[in-house]
Amino acid sequence: MRREVSTNTTHETISLEILGDTTRILAIVDTFSTTSQGAIGPVSAVQLPVQLSAVLGRDSLVMIQGAAASGLCSVLESTVATDLRNLLSRFPDSLLIGQTWKDSADVSGCQAGIPMKSRYVRTFRVVGEAKQDSLPVLVVQRADSVSAHGEGSQQQHRVILDAIGTGGATYYLDFIRGQVVRLDLNQNSNLAITASGRTTRFRQNAREDYILVR
């Protein structure tokens, strides 16, 4: 058994333009850094800033600019696209304590440089009121299940990656502005990577903290 740790830090600016039932999104990443512990190799340098454009409809987020829109595998852009899907989840027009609802999504992305397709099922529940840095907020909890499959190549070897996992998130919503001011997310996944006829299994624990910069 061996434990590897990798930490990413990003600073993103997200601009929204609401057009009826559609929202146009522009995301710009001007800071991205990675630190690692263990045998994880060096991370490739990223040319900054990175800019992505997307359109959020009632049921989907579609990338219209960047590597993902061209069908290419960019780990950074995939990370930003995941951020957008988490931060811009659709909520009902009104929220009541105890209220629940579900949604699902089919998502394309990258894992360790391998193009992936994932299926998410999410259940939301309004928990109650709280304080976040002295700001009154509404707390919404989310429970997730995900399955994913991907195929690609690394160092001329054909690689197949399968994953299944569960997780959850806690949203802190500003009463006045209707903004997500904080989002805490965790996910536990079992991964199976097959290369050269040999399958290796991993356990991945991911934690993400999103904080609105004022």
C-alpha cells in the first residue's frame, strides 16, 4: 500500500450573461499551481491565462471554446469545466427547508490525461440556515454517485480506465444575492487502470473547497 497526495490551487474569474433560459459563461484561469507528495511525477507547465467559454442550458453545460470544445483532452480545462458544473448547479426558483430534488448528467473530461465519459446522479436537500463569515446563508447538501470509463494512450501503451464512486457536497448560499459563497466537496472513487493486459486498482479520495473572493 502506498499513499500519494497531490494538491491543486486555482484562481478563476467567472462572468455570466443570462439570456432567457440560457446562460453564457466566460471563465478565465490566471493562477494554477500543483504540489505533490510521494512518487507523483512533475506536472507539465501550463500556459496562463486559460480561457473557456460555455453555454449553460436548462439541462446541460456545453463548452464552445477551448480544448474540450475541440474534443481534446486538457486536464486544466477539464478541471475548470468540472468547477463550472459544481458551482452553477441549477436550483429551484424557491427553496424550503427539507426540500429535495435530483438531477443527472453525462460529462466528458480527463483523468490523468485519459479522455473520460462520466455519468453523475445527484440528490440535493435543503438543510437549514447558518452563518458563513458572519453572512446569513442557506445550507444545501448534495449526495453523488458516479461511474466513468475512458480509453487513451500513455507512452505508446493503450490504457483503459474505469471508475465508480460516491461523494457529496455542501453549498452555502447567500440569501440576498443568490450566490454560492462557499462549496465544500468530497468524492471517494475506486479506479481500475488496465495497460498492457495488466489491471491495477487504486482508491482515490478527492476534496475540493471553493470560496468566493470578495
